[in-house]
Amino acid sequence: MNVEELKKHAKNIRINIIKQVYSAGAGHPGGSLSATDILTYLYFEAMNINKDNLEDLNRDRFVLSKGHASPALYAVLSEKGFIPEEELTTFRKINSRLQGHPKRQLNLGIDMSTGSLGQGISTAVGMAIAYKRDNNDARVFTLIGDGESEEGQVWEASMAANHYHLDNLTVILDFNHLQIDGNIDDVITPTPFKEKFEAFGYHVVECDGHDFESIKEAFDDALAFKGQPTAIIAHTVKGKGVSFMENNAGWHGKAPNEEQYNQAIAELEEL
């Protein structure tokens, strides 16, 4: 798939993120928009996943460790054809399959229930260990947040990933610098990430999380590397694509009003 095709998918995904959050009157748009391009590349290029293998134990797995970014995951799964697009407007509604944090539903392509920060990467490590022990060549990917990386459990899981030489595990860090309370460096700085991941036994690569060529290079490197888990540090912008949400911690977890919704959709349509 070429870059223009990926950009088109990413545009549709961003629009559906805003539609979900607006429809629900709640949700987390900022970190969903920052992760959009990463998830687009992951699902349309890097992962072995399609409609025919959703419940196949031999396919690749993805765990959204920053589970509050569920609008991005649901929008990607819809773009892949796993979730009907009209169902996205049921986001966070009673009895909806699409709640504020993901619930494991293999038939939709949701591999793990997540939300409590740090537990997603821990589950991904367990999946990767299981694949290794089964001599299964499938891979496991997990997306973590930079604010989430303040959780000690992230690093406990990382020690295990190194101990078991999980070169079938790729951890992607959505490094947008903001969390619910503001800049990560003002809350309790988890940086430097590169040196920290290396100290915990990862092979580390960095990329521009909004440039598909840069993302491709990072994933190509991760998929080729043997002997250690890989961490991809993706430099991103919180709220990417919507001018008034970009680099604004206030949009970590709130929905736009009607005027803001219309502006956001109009801006995204122009991408």
C-alpha cells in the first residue's frame, strides 16, 4: 500500500474518532489522534490480520495498552471492515460492544481488555512468551503512552521481555509529551526514553509518528531484529489533525461541542 492510500485511511480514521467522541459526549480524542498514523500502518501493513483470520491463534496480536485511546482502535477496526461503520456511533452507549475501554472480542479483532495502565504491555509480554513456547512465528505488538510509562508495571513487564528474549514483541511508545494533567515533564518525567528502554534490554528505534515512510523504516527494523524485544519511540502530536486540539492537554479526555465538532470535521476533511 502506498503512502497516499495510507493517508486516506488515516484521514477516515481521524474523522471517525471525532464522530465517536462527539456522539458519546465523552472519550479521549487527543491521544487517539496522536496514535492514528501508527495504528493505520500497523493494521494495513505490518500485522498479519484480516477478516478471515480474526479467530485464528496463529495470527499476529495487538494490545492497546493505553486503553483510553479506544476510539482510534475502533475506527481502525472499522476501516479494516471488522466493525460496521454505523456501529461506531454506539461508542460508550449501554449494551454497545464499543465501550470506553476495549473489551476482548476476537471476532472484532480486539485481542485484549485494557484500561488499567501498565497491564496491556504486561499481557502482550505474556502473549509473546506463549508464542515462543509454542514455536509460533506470530508477532505481538502493543501501544503504550508516555504518561502510562510512569507506571512501574511497564518496566516490570519490560524486564520480563528482555529476560525471555522476546524478539517477537514490538512495543510502540506514543510520545506526544502530554497526559491528563499536562506535560509529562511537569507531572513526573519518565524520560529519557531511549536510554531507559535500552537499559531494560530493548533494541530501540525512533520515528516520526506522522510520517508513513519514517514509520515504515521503524517497523522494518523491528521486524528484522533478532534476539531482543524492540521498542519504537514514535514522536507524535497530541490531537494531530485538529488545530485546536493539537498540543493541548485539555483535549486528553473530553468531547467537542457542536461548533467544535463541525470545525474538527471540516479541518479533517481537508487533509
